[in-house]
Amino acid sequence: MAEAKSSGKLRAPKVVRKKLRSLAIARVRQDIIHAGRQESDYSSEDLEYLVAEKEKEIWSGLGWKGFGIAALLLGINIGI
């Protein structure tokens, strides 16, 4: 029987991960356009790195928003 990897972290459902990846790809494309470049200017490895970094950025933003909403519901003003 194969053993499952246990990284100690909870994984988001596949649907959420797909949605997050789609959002990250859209934001990377937007960043590329704002930089005045084209996707073809980047290698596939560079694009994958940019998307992965954008995913991390989105995840960290979600954490703070969730914390801010919870604090708001508890009546704590944290200045968000």
C-alpha cells in the first residue's frame, strides 16, 4: 500500500486551487501587459515562476482579509 505524503498543511480543495491558479494567471497576464511586454518574451519556466509567486501573493492576501473580517465581526478595529 502506498503511503500518502503528509506535509503537515491542509490543502485547499481542487476546485479552489484551480480557481486561484486561473486568477493568478490572469493577474500575471495583466502585469505583463502593464510592463509593455508580451507572453512570448518569457520562457515557460519564467511564466510558471511568475504564476507561482502570484499564487503565493493571493494566498497571503486572503489570509489577511479573513483575519480582518473575523476581527471586524468580533468588534476589533485593526485599521483595514
